[in-house]
Amino acid sequence: MDSKQFAEPVSAKPPTPVKIVIAGGFGVGKTTTVGAISEIKPLTTEAAMTSAGAAVDGSGGEVPSKTTTTVALDFGCITIDEEVKLYLFGTPGQDRFGFMWHDLVLGALGALVIVDTRRLDDCYPAVDYFEKAGLPFVVGVNVFDGSLKHDLEDVRWALAVSEDVPLITFDARQRLSVRDALLAVLHNTFRRASAAS
């Protein structure tokens, strides 16, 4: 009888789950961000935009090529290494779904707040939310057409974001760019935790 046949199975420790919120206003690229990086098929709650919904949300003409919108959340995950697995929760962008943000943020360690510099007015509520919630966050300027329209310091000034909040650029369509943005969220979270202890 071979002793290896009855050896105890080696159980690998599962990675630590880390919840990250992907937030921002309407049409900034939250669903695209989750979809670009997720190792599973993302759960999305996209619904066709209607003229009635556009009238309520005030978003009909802002992003004319957008035909769907998130009505609850986006969900995806990515294993960073054998120790950490990120669970990504994308928020809906319309004000009428803002009541869901509290539930989506519960238990999160950090957030990526995506901004579109073509529509900065839509970005204030998300930045304000995370400042008030006290959750570590990174502001990610989504570079939609491959070029930065404004200097990052001008964006920081316009959003009134303090110097201790990282401000980065990324492309929500590019997996490696999204990876770097999420790593910035993790580094900011760990930096704030270290400073607090």
C-alpha cells in the first residue's frame, strides 16, 4: 500500500477577499472598467435607456452614444495574487439610484471614483460622497479618446480634491490601465491604514 495514497490533502488558503467600489456619475465608464478587468463574466444590470428615464435623469443629451444604463450595480472580480482577490462593485450613475450607494459601499476598503473631464459637474456628488463617508478613494480621470483634456492639477482644483487623495489617469477600456488604477486604490488604502496606526 502506497502511503502517498492516504496522505492528507494540501489545502491552499483562499485569497483574502477585498471589496472595492467603482463609482462616478452617469456615463463615466464604471461598467466598462469592471468589464475590462474581471476574470469572470461581469454581472451587469444594464437596461435600455428610455426617453422617460432620460427626462428624469437629465442625461439624455450628455452622452448621445449611450443606449443603456446601470440600474442596480455591476459586479466582477480579479485575483491580484495568491493572497488577495478584489471584488468590484460598480455603482449606478443616476441620482435616482443614489440610495443604493450606502449598501454597495458597506464593507469596502476603498473606491475608484471615475471622472469625465468633459462633464465635471456630474463628478462632484461621487467625490463628495466618499469624502463624507471617510472611505479611502482615488480619483481616476478616464481618458476616453486617448488624450488628457486638462492638466491633472486643474482637475484637482476644479473638483476641490485635497492633495492626500491620489489623482490618476486611466483608460477604462484597457485591462492593464484598469489594473494600475485598482492597484492605486489598494496602495492608497494601505497608506491611509498605516498612517492611522
